[in-house]
Amino acid sequence: MDQKQLTLFIETAQLGSFQQAALKNLLSQRAVSKRLRALEDEVGTPLFDRQRNQVVLTPAGQHFLTRAQEILETMHAASTEAQRLGTHHAQRLAVGYFSPFDGALLRPALSRLTPHYALTIEEKGMEHLISDVLLGHLDCAVILHHLPLDGPLDQVNLASETIFQGHTTMGISAALAGEGPTLAPQLLTQLPVIYYISEPSTYLETGFRHSVAPVVDHLTIHRVPSFEQLQLLVGLGQGVSFYPEKLLSAVVNPHAGIVYRRLAGIDTANETFQLIYRKDCHHPGVRALLRALRQPANGR
């Protein structure tokens, strides 16, 4: 199978018609049917249920559609990266991050590096970032290091540099916030605490539970799949969330109907963002990134 064949399969699945896919690709309906039959033969199972006036995906076809889309995205990303490396004599630098907030930390620093390095930037869960740096898939990554991992980073061949520290603040719907400069910790037992990270991960949940454990022994906390959804739910009073206080202005919409306040009686000075990299890393781009992150443009 090749890229054109996968693209034709996806378009046919979306259109539900060999004829419509043929018209879109300036092919005959017979040619489309023949190519997709060859794909089914290669996969080893029918992907379409051919009905009189339409075609629908079989269960195997539904599964293959998801995989085909992932394959094409990977191929496109690899092609784009190869083209960038081919047209730039710059050295490749692969950087990972986990949230819009550390993305905001990275953005001005990486912009200073773009003339000199061909950048690959990936958003992943915390555990995934750590493993990818250890395996060499990423040169470095930003993580939030506010609780112990399985062991100190320096015991797993990782070095780390603190690039930002600050207080945690809570976001709550303006309609529920009430008066006063802080929020009562008991609020956490009344509304679910939600957080965003791009893929399933328990790291942020564990860290937040650890930070409020001295005063809150029971709370409901769960992940949502997008930052936009998180802000919508918080603004509508369907939950509360935690944020790095000093980075709010770089990320959040001031008109989202959310107010941000610290929790009363809880030490909120636990936001420590670190850049991690392998101890044996000699990539000049990692050192250049560290220098850029320490410049005052990051608002620290």
C-alpha cells in the first residue's frame, strides 16, 4: 500500500461512494473499485460493505480508517521534517512539552533558535516525555517537577535545569467565586478538579493530590482532552482547575468568565518547570535553549 492508496481509501470512506471518490480524483469508478479491492487483498479482509447506492465501512474498515489516518499524518510529518532538514543546513533539535503553559515558556526561546536549528516540537504526557528523552527520541523536554518521580532524575541518567518557578492558582467560574482574595480549600470537595494534558497520564493528578493533601483528604479529579474544553467547563461552573499563576496572561482568554485565586491555607509555591536532557547529551542546541530560556523575555 502507498500514500495515494491510503488517501483514496480515506476519501471513499468519508464520501460513502466509489463514484464520488472517483469524481474527486478524476478517475473512473472502476479504477477506484479496483484500487480499493487491491488494498483489501493486501490487508487480508474486506474494508467496505458494498451496498446498492453506497459503501459503508466494515468493523475492520472502521479500525483501518483510524490507522490509515495516523499513518498519513506520520508520513506527512516525516516528509515535512525531511524537507526542512534538506533545505536547511541547520542541526536538528527535538524538544518536548506537556501543556500550553510550558509551550508559552518555550515559544520566545525557540524563536531565537530557529535560524540556527531545524526544530521538531512535540506535545506529550509527562511520562512519555521522560521516556522519549531517555531513549533519545527527544533531545530535551520541559516537565513540571513538583513531586517525586520513581526516583531522583539524576539516578535515571537525566540531568535537569529549573527554568521557571511560581505559585499555583485555582481557576473558578466568576459566578461561583464569591468575595475575598483566596478560595476555601473545601471548594475542592464540592466541584470536580479538572486538568488538561494531551494524552492519558496520572502525573498531574498525583501532583495536585500531593499538594493539597494536608487540608483536603477527598476530591474528584479527572483529565479532559483539550485545553479549550477545560476552560469552557471551568467558566460554566462545571469544575475548577489549577494553573501556574505567572503564566496565565500568556495563555488564558481574559473573557472566559473565570477568576483565578490561590487556595487559602495551602502552600501553592510548587510549580517548578524543568528542562530535562540526558546526562551524556552534548547537543549544542540544548545549551543554546537553556541560555534562551534564562533570558528575561519569558516574564520571570
